[in-house]
Amino acid sequence: TRNRMQPNRLSQGNTVSLLDLQIHAASCFEAEVFDDLSGQAADLFQPAPDNWRQVFALPEHLKRHWILSHRKELNILLKMNTFIVENPGPDDPIIPVTTKYRTKLKSDGTVDKLKTRVCLRGDKQSELFDWDTWCPIAGFRALRMFLAFAAEQKCRIFQLDFIGAFLQADARHRTFTILPSEWAAVFPDLAEWFGKPLRLRKSLYGAVDSGKNWDEELDLWLTNVLQGFTRCPSEGSIYVKRTGNLFLFLLNAVDDMLYFSNCVDYRTRFEKELQARFSVDLIGQAHWYLQSRITQNTDFTISLDQFRYCALILARFIPSLSLTTISAEDSKRYAAPLPSEFIATTTDCSANRFEVMALEAEFGFEYASAIGMLVYLINSYILLQFSVRKLAKYMQLPGRKHFIAVAHLLRHLRCNYLEYGLKFYPEIALSPLYSLLKSIDFPGAPDDYPIIIFTDSSWQDCPDTSRSTGCYLVYINGGLLEGASFVPTPVALSSAEAEYNACAHGVTGGMHVRQTYQSLRGLDPDTPLTMPLMVDSTSAIAMAKNGKDTRQTCHIRRRYHYV
């Protein structure tokens, strides 16, 4: 039988002596947990380590910063009374922990801080328990609606951060874990907590129920009689409080909250009450949320963009091209998101994964990875919906023409990424949409309609299935709020049917916007509100107005008549 050596868990192929660990522990202890990284280049700390062993494989000047971050996380866990030493029962499984490392950046791209999270292995926990874990979390749709309504009310948006949010909620299930015993060599003053069963008193990050526990804790406090908030029925991440003519709106994404009010005293009173109940950090006016930049202008317009995320995409997939030096020839060549000759079809797909790997080596990027990042980018670069959705259809076996199209799209972004983004207005008269509507035969004054929907369709533009591509854009007070590009399942028998199909999808998208908008105004979500539907098909308009069955249109009512 072969003798097996105990694996070295603190290194990645390198021996770490006990003396080295003690030196690290001493330096961390002397520095407490303060580590000023302001202005440090992000490249030094990216990509972040994947695990504890990778930390110890880093150069000395980088390793020390991550160890300090790890100690800070442990100190927070113990300060929040997250654990209690207790022996589990015979039916109590012990769920291991994992450590996640992340480099948090400022809006200018420099390092803000290094973040370490000790997380429960939720994947192991979900194999054993079947708990209800769903809870609403703010996404980009809620963020765009929140910004648009704040602009309409001419209010400044503020931001706060819940410090260790999940740790501020009590654990609602009996859960045991264990911290790695090898941590004792690095943090000897905390050795009593390592290598023994611990019962969770708080909701540890990574646990399958931690998000729901924190949501219930926060919701219970916000909606009680003293606070008086109500949860928006159509968008659960938004809370509203009204007292007479005063109002306060909240948007919460786990531990990051945006809020605005029409009264300074009303807002500051809420901040003091929140600080008395939870551990929070008041950040001031909002500038950064969901990895996107928020710009609040003097005329109360609000802009939203993902310019830094876009720059990250370009640096990753076309690193040899400069973002600051762009020739007039490139600007002209890549003015459109896709090449003019590109046709999206499966006939251009690769035969197998080996061909895909060869193309990835040739073009210098992974197709699926590039598309995945572009899909997140269209949360604020909505006008790229068509291009990205078309290319996303071929992620399984993309061919050469698909790679060429993605390379073209990346260069288009390089030439135009500062021009994308969204802008919300206090009133439609300040937006470019207003002059457009005034120049056409628009029914009534544009000011009378806070929500306006545009739809269009490209009939049978898919050569593989003959399906049509539809799209819609939803504007609120002249600001682009919602957009989608889609390929409906039924094959349209005419261009009129394709246009009408797009209209139906546009109205369904506008319905949710209307419900949320009416809720924010203090009305019932289903309160009627006229939303003009702008479409360039006279046949679709006639079918919507008529509603009668004919030999050519009898299927329309059964399929799409939602308008």
C-alpha cells in the first residue's frame, strides 16, 4: 500500500512554513484590519484569488492585503455573534464553508477595497433541504423605473449600504458548520473558533435561506406600524411611505439601498431610525449601483450607463486596441453594430466543438463568454438588444461568420461606448422624443401621456425557421425605460401579422410598466392609463381598430389580440 502525504492546504504547490504563517498573523494583528488601498491600480488585484490556497501563492506584497481582508471578515462574523460552539445532534449535518474573494472598484476604476466572504456551501445545503428561498431583489428593470420616477418628482437619490446585511438577520433554521482548522496557524488569536462544530445564530452568506431571512427581517421592520412603508405589489424591491404630501421611496438590492424623498427632514429622520436598528453606512448621493453609473444632473435629469463594464469587456476581448485613440476610418467602418452583409443562420455554425476551439484561438476570445457579458451590458445599452439576441442564438456551435459578427460588435462598442446609456427626464418636453412626436401626426399633446410604446417587426428574417423578429421600446416621460428584441414562435403568414404580433408583445411589456408606475403614484396597479402605441403598419392599425374576423385575419384574435 502506498503511503499518502497529508496535502498542504495553505499553498498551491509551495511549502508554507509555520514561521511564515506566524509572521503573517503578527503583521495582520498589528495592522488590525485597516488597509488603505485608495488609488491602487485594479490590475494588481485582478483577477481575485479563487480560494485560500491561491492567496498564499501570491507575491508577498499582494498576499498581505488579502490576509488583512480575510481577518476583517472573521472579525465581523464574530462581532455579529454569527456562531455559537455547540455539538450537533445525530440528524444535524455539518455544512462546510468556502471563501470568496473580490476586488471592489471605485467609479474611476481604481481599487476601493478587497472583499473576503466566508460563505456556507449552499450547494451542499440544497441537497439536504427543500426550503422556500425566493425573495424579490432589485434588478435593472426596477432600477430604471426608480430612476425615471425620481426624475419625474425632481428628487435627488441617495444611497446606503447595510454592513454585513445577512448577518443582521437571525437564522430561521437549525444549521451547523465548521471553520477550517488550518486557519488557526494564520489567526492564532481566533483559534478557539476553528476546527469544531458551530451552530449558526445569524444568516451566513451562501446559505440557501440567507437571502430570504434578510428580506423578511428588513420587510418586517419597514412595514410595521411605526415605519409605515408599503411594498410595491408589482415590484417587490420598491417600498413607498406617504404622510400627507410627503413621500419616501426605497429600492433595495440585498445590502445596497437607494432612496429619495421630497422632504429633507423626512429623509434624515428615516436615516436615523434605520441606523438605530441596523448597521448601515450612509454613502450620500447615489453614483454607482448594480455595476452601473448614475449621474444626477442640475436640471434633475438622471443618466444611467455601464461605461466601466463596457470598458472591461473591451479590455478583455480586444486588449490590443486602444479605447482613447480611434481613427475616423474605424468610426465609419464600425458605425453599425453588425456587418451589413451578416445574416444570422445556423448554416454557418461549426460542425463540432473542435472547430469552435480553433476559432476561439484564432479570434482570441471565447464566444459564449463574450455573449454572456454583452447580455448583461444591454441592461442600459438597450439599443443593442437586436444584435446581441441574434448572436446569442449560436452560442452552442458558433461558426466563423458568427465570430466575425461578434468581433465587429466589440469594435463598434469601442468606437461608440461613451454614446450609449439611458437618460430620464422630469418631463417629456425636455427629451428628444418630444420633438419627434410633435413632427408627426401624434394624437393629442405628448405631455398627456407619461408612457408611450413603440413596436416594429422584421417579417420572416430568420432563414432557418421563417420566423419574424419583433421589438418594442417603452418610454416614460421621454426616457427609454424598457426594450426587447424577440422571435415569437408562430410563423407569421404576413407582414401585417408579424407587426401585430410585435404590438401584442409591446403592450404586455408596457402593462408591467404601467402597473409599477401607478403603484408609485399611490394608485391601484390596475388603474387605467392610456399608453399610445406607435406602429408603422397601417394593416396592424386597421386590425386593432376593427377587431372583426375575416378570412385573412380570423387567426389574429385567437393568437395575439391583447391590444
